[in-house]
Amino acid sequence: MGLINLIAGLLPNIKSYSDWGGKLSRQERKQLVKRNKELSAPLHIIYQNNTHIGNLLTATIKVLRDDYATEKTSAGYAEINNGQCSSFAWDTLNLVCQITNKYDPQISVVSTEDFVLDQDRESEYEIKWDENLLTSKSISPSNGLTWKQLNSIHFGYHVWLEFGGKYYDAECPEGVENFFELPLFQVYIKTYLEEQNKTGHMNIFDQWNAK
């Protein structure tokens, strides 16, 4: 799946595996090879100068998100997380593996369902975070919220990368130690806090606004 997404992402006129039926024309293969070289060339140099995987992961996200985004702005990068987060995460992992010529088990693609209670994994909106699991990973509610408040927020489904105790996606190439601080999660949290403010819960909103 990851390799398929990488190919689809590199070909600007092909959106998914189904668009090309698993067969590439000779011209499309040439286009793929050329684009792949363009993406990987600067990353090879970065990796040769500094073999730390974290640095390579950050650089790969920056290179790949510019290839994905319609515009190289924060708004453009946010669009990637609106429907393409899974493809982007897998493509990032594949490109890192290509540069290092190996798979690093420390880098993993994770999603919302990896951190919620079993009975809630099939629901996109009604979920309860697995507090014990997250606490064991030193992750706690951000912005002064409690677990109960966090569970009342209807987070959308998201896919991102985990490496070395930090979490990465198209909007956050440097990574954060608490994935609730990823920009996408912050959008949901900010919306929740603004709604609380409208209903008179100023104490919670003030905690968020002070951060």
C-alpha cells in the first residue's frame, strides 16, 4: 500500500492505484523515475552529512509536503491533513527507507484508532481515548483539558508518524512530544474551547488562550 501511495503521489495526474490500474506506461515510468530522483537527491545529501534518522525524517516531510501541497504555505500543508494524511505518512516512511536503504522499526505510521479504547475503534466521532496507554507514553490532555473534556471532542480520523517519542505530520515536520499538540488536533481543541467560551466556561478558554 505504501509503495502504491508513493507512486501515486509522485505522478501529478494520478490520484490513486485505481486510476492507473496497477500498470504504468513507459512515459509514466520515466516520469516516476525523474520525479523520484528530484525528491530524493537533496535527501541523500542531508543523510550523508548527518545520519540521524530524526533529521532525515524532518527533511523528508518538508520535501514531500512541498510536492503534495497546491501551495507552499501553512494553509497548503493543512490541506494534506484533510484527506491525504494516510498517503502522506506512508509515502514519507517509504522515502526515508529508500534513502537509508533499510527499514527502521523506530519509525511507525500511527492513527487515531491506535490510541482509543477497543470498542471505539470503528467510530470516527464517538471515541474515548485510552488513558492508560497514553499515560504510559507520557501523553496527557493539552490546553488544560481533562480526559473527560477531551473525550467530548469529536476529533476526526488522522494518520501521522511516530519516532523517538515525537509525533510528525505534514504540518509539523519538527515533531511534538504530545500528539494533541499537532496543528490538526489543535484545530478541534480550539473549536471546542471557543464553544465553551460562548456558553460561559471562561476558565477553560482562558487557560487555552494563555498558552
